[in-house]
Amino acid sequence: MPNKKDTKSGFGTAPVFFTAISTILGAILFLRFGYAVGSVSFLGTILIILVGHFVTLPTALAISELATNQRVEGGGEYFIISRSFGLNIGATIGIALYLSQAVSVAFYVIAFTEAFNPLFVWVSENWNINLPKQVISVPVMIGLAILILKKGADLGVKALYFVVAILAVSIVMFFLGDTGYTPESGAGVFSFQTGNVNAGFFVVFAIVFPAFTGMTAGVGLSGDLKKPGKSIPLGTTLATVSGMIIYMFIAWKLANSASSDDLTGDYYIMRKIMVAGPIVFPLGLAASTLSSALGSIMVAPRTLQALGIDNSLPFKPLNKVVARGVGERKEPYTATLITSIIALVFVLKGEVDFVARIISMFFMVTYGSICLISFLYHFGADPSYRPIFRSRWYISLVGFVFCVWLMFKMDSGYAIGAIIAMVILYMIISYLHKDRGGMQAIFKGAMFQLSRRIQVFIQKKEKEGQVEKWRPSVICVSKTSFERDKSMQLLEWISDRYGFGTYIHLIENYFSKSSNQQAEEILERLLEISGESSNVYIDTLISPSYTSAIAQTIQLPGISGMPNNMILFEFDKEKKEGLQQIIENISLVRAASLDIGVLASTNRKIVFKHGIHVWIKTTDYENSTLMILLSYIILGHPEWRKGKIQIFEVAPTGKEEEYRKKLLETIQTGRLPISPGNIQIIEANPEVSLKKIICERSADAGLTLVGFREEHARHNPIELFSGYEDMGDMLFINSHKQYTLE
């Protein structure tokens, strides 16, 4: 961004205030506000004003807050959003905002021609010629463009003072006027009765709401202000509050000056109420619309210039063109020319109702984004967020919620259309600028706070006697991340929906600057390998030995807020690589009361449709429930969608039916989707070892789960994990207690 601090001069607070207030008190005030009062009465109009300011006032306060936390450079609202949500999202909203501002110029110029309605009527009555409104609007648009292109913002601001003065006089003359009308008893000021229009509240609201949206117009001058951190909060807030109060008094005056029929039937009703209405009304209407057009044509090019400076436009050559500035102030000459051409196209068309409705949606998106940014900064409690002016988090949240709600209440079709257009635009910009970050920066603080509060809450509540429902929180320590990935794959299956997985790559070394740098590089590689879709939390650990790493790891808190309850070991089943270290640390893990999983991995490709086989043995029945639960959780991963769980149990001769009944009861109690046909009770054969039976029945299984006891691992470790060389991947489970399926 160009640094406007280096310029010799700059605007103060007055241009911010006058740009905003002149846009607020614009065409809607003179042409449609009487219709609103006649349709929903005085109290209904006051409600419209209040509801509308549930959006505009929080937005004004949020802008004031954000502007005092950072230097707001050229681009105003776009600069605030892009520096908070990231350049890609900022560009998406910024382009929509710019188009809204550019077409708003045309809207105000077309409304300006309404001031010449008596002239059109006179020509039609006396010459029988129906002049098109472009006779006035096109020359005005061209003249306005030439004025800004030739003289820049300086003359624009001076002209703004002049037209605001006329606007102020016309409003004073309106309040001084008297039609002699007296509201009927039981109606008028304190009635919700409507006139002859069957328009609903939100239909009228949609017509009137654009009147309140001008409060951010002055923010677009941010790059031309001496002290934007002071001028933006003061000017914007003052204009918003002043506009709200003025509209309330105007509603009161209208309700006491004309009947509902007159208010809804005559768009020029203010002319009849004003002192010297035939003269003052056209001047006031011309001043209000011209001031709004001036404000928009000064602000829109600066938004476009800021987009160009950030290289954010989809058409790359255009960025360099619109970023150029002319003169000491870097006036956006090219951006102004493009804005004028866009506005002139819509002026020539003369009909902007369709575009105006979409535009109002884009303005709502912008305001909602600003309120959301303020709320997230409050909630995230970032120490670097230290604004001089402070709003309240709940005010910003109300503003955001009302923005979303009102978008759909005003017109759900246009709201959906605007959202779809924004999504498509974001996808295009993200494709062109893959290197730019998204909104993770601002959400990171909010998510950190949410996670912190949840973890503290869980820790304090977990001892209050509730029945414990087992959910896996598995942690794995591995030195072979780049040689074998089966353990990380298993963690992905477990943590996809139901559980939590933490994968730690061990660097056997002493902590130093070089080893720490190595750890950071390895972490970056692992994150890239795991991909964005993985739900596994990945980290690195520098420790002098495998045992010390395990001792450190089992003391770590779980990332989910609940303690880690299971540790996963992994070794090469064919070479037995790493098995000895695992056996040496099983007792250490048991001391922490953790469940243990030992993955014996192979290079064989997993055939997921062959399913998961679970083997239950009478010698370690306490492991059965944990194995069944884990198999159910793993099967929930999309890769296993064609697989199924098969449970095998060896029963003594004559007790097959008893074992089947008991196992079926366990499955049904736990509401597990395992059909009786997938439960096989095998008669024990003293002449055939269980290991051989497992190898015969589960040779082709995608994954086989087998239980083991700690003493077996301690006394006969090699025998325990050997003899399965012809099988695929196996997961040996040791549960520190027997869980209950409920």
C-alpha cells in the first residue's frame, strides 16, 4: 500500500463525516421514506430504523475499533477485511464491495434526475415530448467523472461541503413546513395501521434499508486522511448516530403531516410539506443524490486501486493499470476512469433495480464480515489486538447475526445468489493466488480460545461422577515416519470421526538449535505428506532415547482436552525391526494405565473389502470389548466402506452355543452393526494351535485384531508376536481394564 503519511497534506474528520452523512441522507429519504411511514406507520418505521441500525451501528463501532488497532491505508473497508481475513477473502469481498460502490454512483445519478421531474412534466404537457431521463443523467454522469478526473478528491470534498449545506437547509425547511393536517384519533403517530399498500414489514424494510448503508462511505477515504485512526471512528460513529436520530424525527414529521394514503401514493410528498417546496425539494433532492454520488465516485476508485496494489484482481494485467496513482496524493486516475465507465453503462440502461438488490446483499456481506472480524478478535484475545477505541464483543456478534438474518428476510433468492457469486469469485481468486493465506489467521485465535475453555471445562467436570464413555485418544511415537506409514494410516482411521490421534516423530538427539531446526523441517514435511484432509495431529519430539521419549509422551495432555488413553507402537512384522524396544517399554506404559496397541505392519497392500477380523480368546477376554470398539471405529473411515467386521471366538467342545449367545448379547447391548452371520464360534482343537487357526481364517483380512496379556509380552515376547508372517497387517491389543459396551 502507498504510505499516505508521507504526503504533505491530508483530510481531517470532516470529510469522513460529510461523506457518510450525505450518503445516509440520500435519495431514499426524499423519494421513499414517506412511502415507508405510510405503509407501516410511525411506530413501524421506528422499528425499521432500529432494526436497520442493529446492523449499521455495530458495523460503525467495529470499523472504529479496527481502525484504531492498525493503520488503515488506502481501500478502507477492503483494507480492514483483507488484513484480517487474508488477501484471498479480502479480495473476494473487496471486488463485490467495489462493484456495489461503482453501481451506486449510477443509482444516485439516476435518482438525481428525479429532481427534474417538473421539467419532464412541463415538456410533456406543453410539447407532447416524453424525454428520457438520460437527457439529464448522462450529462451529469459525464460531468461528475470529468470533475473528479480533472480536480481529484480535493475539489470533490469542497463540492461535498457545498451540497451538504443545501441538504441541511432543505431538511430544516421540511421541519418548518406545515400542511395543516391533523392525524385522526387512534391513528397516526402511535399506530401500526397501514395505508393502501399490502406490503409486508420486510418488503418495506428492503426498500428503506439502503438509506442506512452510507455510514461506511467515509472509510473509503482512509488513504487520504491525516489521522485515519482518529477520523474514521469519530466521523463514522457520529454520522451513523446523527443519521438515525434525523430519520426518527423525519418519520415523526411525516406521520404528523400527511395521511397514509398521501404518504404511500405520492413519492414527492416531502415537497408538499416543505416551506417553498416547489423550489427547495428539487434542490434538496439534487443535493442529497449528488452528494451521495460524489461520495461514491471518490470512494469506489480507491477500493479498486487498493485491490490493484495487492494484485488481487483476477485479470492480472489490470492490477498494474488500476494501481497507478497520479500526483502527490497518488490519485486513482485510471481506477476513477474505469469506475465512471461502469457507472455510465448503468446510467444509460436507466434501470438498476435488479443490480441494486444484489448490491444491497453485497453491502450486507461486507458489514457482516466487519462485525465478524471484530467479534473474533474479541473472542480470540490476541495480545496484539489493542485498539484505542473499544466496542463490545456482543455488539459485534449482534451485528453479524442481524446481517445474515436480514439478508434472507429481505430476499432469500438474492441472498443465495449473492452468496453463490461470492463463493465462485473466491474459488477463482484462490486458484489464481494459491500462495496466499485464507482466514486461518483470524480464526486461529478464536479456535485457540474455544479449545482452551473446552479443555479447562472438561478437566474440571470429568471428576464429577458421570459414567465414563470410552473414546479413543491415541498417541503414537515413531522414528520410521518416512520408511513406514501404516501407524499414521491407522491413526487416520481412528481419528476420522470418533477418536483423536496424535502422531509424534521421534528425533533421537539432544535438544539444540540445529536439532530444533531439523525438527521444524521434518514437521513441515510430515504435514505435507499427511494432507489437509487428515484429522491426525502431528508433531515432533527431540529426545536422547526411545524410552525417554515414551516417558515424556505418556505424560502429555491430549489435544482433545481429554487425557490420552492409548499408546500405539509399530514394528516391521517381517524383519521384527523395533520390536525389542517396544517390549522394553510395555511395563512403562502400563504404569500410566494406558491401553496398548502394537501394530505389526507389512508392505502388503490392504484390501479393505476383506474387512476387519477380531479374534477373542478366553486367555485374555478383558481385551475383547476394546478390540470390538476399535474395529467399529476403524470401519467408520471411508476407505473401509466396503468392508465388514467378523468376530471369531474359540470355544471348548460343547459350549459353542453358550459362547455365541454371550457374544451376541454383548453386540446387541452395544448396538454395534455386526450381523449374527459375521460371528463365528470355532470348536477348540487341542491338536491345532490357535495361532495356526488365525493364520488360516484371517490370511486375507484387511486388518486382524488379536489380544495379548502383559505377562505374555514380558516372558515370551518374540513367540507372542511371531508366527504370523503370511498374514497382512495385525493390531495386537492390551486393555488396561475391561470396558462395557452400553
